[in-house]
Amino acid sequence: MPYLTSAVLGAALCCFAFLGLNARGRKDSLDDYVTARNSQTSTTLGLSFVASGMGAWILFAPPEIGAFVGPLALAGYALGSALPFIVLGIYGPAIRRALPEGRSIAEFAEACYGRGVRHWVTLVSVVYMACFLAAELTAIGAITSLLSDVPPSWVIIGVTLATLLYTVSGGLRASLATDRWQAWLLVALLVIVSSVTLWRLPAMPSGSVLPSIPTSSALSVALTLVIAVTAANLFHQGYWQRVWAARDNQSLERGAWVGGIATVVIVMVIGGLGMMAAMSGIALGEPPMPFFALLNNAPSWVAMAALVLAVTLVASSVDTLQSGIASLIVSRSEQPGVSIALTRWMTVLLMVPVVVIALQGLSVLRLFLIADLLCAAIVVPVLLGLWRRMTPLAAIGGGLAGLLGAILPGWLSQQSLSAGVMAASFPGSIPTLGPFLGALLASTLVSVVLAYVTSNKAVGQ
């Protein structure tokens, strides 16, 4: 059985590699390698947003939220997962007009505020995407050990090598091409796995009710997830690449809405499985994993399909992250020494520590939450860059205020600066509303006030 599973997973990865290699750009251009500029239709972008936004996390987080917190918090998670696409769909045309030759969120930040802000935004974006990469590869290792006898390290290394093969060779065009197929495949596999597990689900006990917590607590969780997930994913360079890859503004807007709506549906469906599992009374495991608990009563071939689904989810996320990191590596085109070959090698080298971390099987959730909080502290000042009143001082002051705002709730409630810092580092890896809301409100308020006080027009308008 391990050999059959290995063969199936290997075949899936080989198919992805073939599709990606076959879609390599014909232009020997660094710009085309990292942007595929003005080439993608709304359908391609919509499918790409779905595939690149979905990852192995959807098999863990939404079912657990649905099972233990309830539909309100699940709706917040679904909305937070989709909002980055919708924000870029609405805001993207203005970005394209202000920076028609842009490549990244970092270049956008530099155009608005200068090189110093660009370096800070680049650092936050790379840290966030590296955490995302490590989390996805760690997750596929855990899923492999749950569902098969295949050594997890084989799958982690296999996914890394397969995705590097076509993203390093073909750049963004290769990632977009595989996204189209991966999106349809993951939807089909989700339908199959969900249908079979629900069909095999035990009859609901009489009097079973939807999982829920007090409405105020559920709203707090929902708002936390919306802020954390939206803010962090707006620093996902893979999504920003698609702003310039769109054929035109209309394609970007339509593709973003398609990706956002599909994401909400998928997250709600997979989270609904977690609710059904909790309502049925089946053992959810220790630690609880509702989605995988449903597979205990399913035929063995369903576990195989679920593993292929997981590999598809991880590959679609990883190739987007690799391409995104490559585009951040690229300096401004007028600087000497930047080439496709250098970008390729640096992408490969950056994957080495990520794979080493993933092979340890550690939890990266706490690091992920801290990265999310850093994003929440500066996302508003960055996105306000096209507002004519914004200045570098307002952006920097807003970002610093966001960091202070993250610490402030714990500091005030416990009368201790160290307690505020500890709360903002999420001990126990539990997301809480205070730091995220404090970061968002403080950065917004200070940015706006400083912008009005300085009254200087930002670059780019």
C-alpha cells in the first residue's frame, strides 16, 4: 500500500510539473518571468485565486472552527480568506494606473513613500510568506502520516522539488497554468470526499444542535479572524503579482470576485463538515481534527483521495509563494546584476531553510500569528499610499503606532508592559482580538491624523 500511495502522489506531482513546464513563457524577460504582465483573463485569475489561496490549512482550521466555535466564527474565517482578493480587485485598478510597470507590494510602497518603507514592507512580506511555506509543508507531512504509511519527508521533499522545477523554470506563467488545473481538481476531490464522508456519517442523535459559543465570543473570534487573515494575506506577494498579470482592469475585478466568492463557498463547506462531525457525536481525535475524524468511517480509497487533495492544496499554495518570493527578490530593473538566473538560484536557496523547518514537524502557528500581527500593524498605512495627503512620515508613524497598539490592550488590562508584549506574542498559540484590533485602529488613526497635520501630497497622485 505505501508503494501504491507513493506512485499516486508521484504521478500527481509529475502532472503538475508537466503542466507548469509546458506553460513556460516564450519571452526571455525578467519582467515577464515575475509578472506575466497584462496576459491573464478573468477566468484564469479567478481559478488562480482559488487554487493559490487554498492550502492544507482548510483541512484543519475551518472544520475545527465549525466544530467548536460555530457558524458565525466560520463565516468570519471565510470572509477573511476572501477579502484580500476582493480588496485587490477593487483597489488594483488604481494601483495599475499609479504604477503601470510595477511588480510587487514593495515597489508600490517605495513609489508612495520611499526606499526605507520598501525595505520594511519587503521584510514583513518575506517573513509572512516563509511562515506560510513552512506551515504548508509541515501540514502535508502531518497529513501524510495520518492517512498513509508513506514517510512524510518523502512527500515534503517531493512537493518542494516538483513545484521548484516548474516555478524556477517558468516563473509566474507556470504557476498560473497549474493553478487552473489544480483549482478544478481540488473542487472535484472536495466534492467526492465530502459526499462520501457525509454519506457514511452516523445518524444524528436526537436533539443534536449546531456547535456554538455565546454570540459575543463568536463575534470576537470572527472579527479576529477577519482582521488577521485579511491583513496578512494583503502582504502575500503572490496575490499582488496577479494585479499586473491581469489582461486589463475588468479582468482583475471579475477574477478577484470569482476567487473571493468561490473561497467563501469552499471554506464554509469544509467548515460545515466539521460542524456535522461534531453534531454526529463521533470521536474527533486528540488533538481534535474533525475532517480527518470523518475519514475513519470511510473506505480506504477515500483516504487516498483526501491525500491527493492535500497534495494538490499544498502544491497550489507553495508554487504561488515561491513565485511571489522570486518577484520580491528582483530589484528595480535599472540596477545591474539582476537576472533570471540569479532570481532562480535565490528562490532555490530560500527554500532550503523552509524545508529544514518543515522536516522537524514543529508547530509554526505562533510564529504565523506574530507575522499576521506585524501585517495588521502596517497594512492600512501601506494601502493609504494612493491617498494624496499621505506622506512617508504618516506611513512610518502609523506603522509604529500599530506596533504599539498591538501591545496596548494587554498592557492596560494587566498594568504591565511585559504582559502586553507577551499577550501580543500569543502564548499558547491562541489568536485573540485585542492585539489585532489595537494594531489596526492605532495605525489607522495615527496615519490619518499625521497625514492631515503634515498636509503634503504623496508621490504617485
